[in-house]
Amino acid sequence: MDPTEDSMHVPEPEVLSLATLFTPQFLVLSSLAVAVILLAVVAFVSRRKSNLRGDALLLVGPPDAGKTAIFSSLVYRQTLPSHTSMQPNVSSMHLQDKSLRVVDVPGHPRIRDQFREYMTDAQGIAFVVDSSTVSRNGAVVAEHLHQILHAIASLPPSRPTPALIIVAHKADLLKSTAQATPGQLAVNRARAILERELEKRRASQAGGVGIEGLGAEGAESEMGGLECSGNGEFRFDAWEGGEIVFVGTSVNTKQTNGVVDEKSDDIDGLAPLVQWIEEL
């Protein structure tokens, strides 16, 4: 044996075990760091989703449906004398834990497309229908609603879908029965008529027939947005664009000597709509 081998022997380096590296203190600190990072990510994503979702409620629908009366009741808590709007009314509605911009979009066929300017800010869309007259002008109302459904269905996947509610307004003009209240009658009437008219539009498109004659002048014959699950027949409950809620509402517009007779804090007729807004 070469005597120089012992003198030149280098000791092997000490190998640290995993138990030595992952001490209890190290594991605790690592867990805390991971938890902080996860909380930061969740907060960032939630804030981003909130910003994307928007901060506006759009009131849309045909003329004379009562949108401006609803707007003034929500914003000012009283019904002010109104007339057909020719430009959007915008103000803030203050709720218990948040503030929401309310946009009253005119329903005139030549300017109602202004709702598209606010779509990126929409957290909710309320389509207002005059339940006392919808049986006479159902085709025109359905054509307007079709535009809203098409706009919602056309939003990019990165944009959260605004909630949609159909407000069967002026329910107080309907007489209650033993089976239903005025609000329920208003909802049932609006739902049945609009489903029937929207199904006509869907069937016409499916058959390659133009739908311009089924609504207002200038209707878009290539509009989508009426796709439904199941057999394809249009039903609000089966609409593929998301959930659609119905409520029956009314506001007190009786006037005495030209002044609207309504308590400033009384908007009970809009309670179902207000509850829906608070849950947005």
C-alpha cells in the first residue's frame, strides 16, 4: 500500500438530511408565505372581476314603459313628472353597502341603441315593459328585447355577463284575481307574450325568413341571441345566455293639482326590483 494514500485522503463532505433543512420554524414560515401569496392573488382576482363586472344599472325598454318614473323613484325616492326622454338620464342610486350608477336609456327606435355605449359598465340590465299594453304591441317590444339579448350573447368571454331582469311595470293597472296578484298577472302576461313573439323571430330566422316585419322598422334580420337548450324553442328558462328574472312593479303617479302625490320614502311598488338590485 502506498504510504502517501493515507496522507492525501480528503474527508467526505457532510450531507445534511431533509429533517435538518425542514425544521418546524422553516415549515411555519413557508406556510405563512404561501398563505400571504394566495390571499394577495385572490384579492387581485376579486378586484379585477369586480371592475370588469361594472358599476351601472341600465334601464332599457320601449317608450312610455315607465323607465323614467322608475329612474326617479330609485335615485330620488320620489316619482317626478316625466315625458319621453331623448337622451340618457344618469345618476347614482345609494344602497346600504354600495353605490350604483343608474342609466335611463331612451326607448325611441332611432336612439335606443345608445345602451351599447354603457354595456362595458353594466352590472345589471332592467328591461322595462308596460304590462298593460304589451298585448297590443308585443311584436315591437320583442324586437327591442331581441336587441338586448343579442348584445348580451355577443359579449366576449372575458367580459362577465350582466344580470338581466324583465320588469313587468304598471302592474297596478291590472285587476287582481282570486288566483293571482296584479304583480303576478303582469309577469305572466309579459312572459307569455314575449316568449311567443321571440319564438316567432327565432323560427323565422331558422327558416331563412327575414324578421323585419316582426318588429320595428330597421330590425336586424341576422341578429342572434335567441338560442335555447332543449328542443330549441324559445323559452326564457332555457335561454343559453344566462338567467332571466321577472318581476312585477308599479309606482304611484297620481297627481293632485299637477303635483305627483307620493311620499318621498315610499317605493314599495318597486320592492322586487330593489331587492334584485341589492343582490347584484
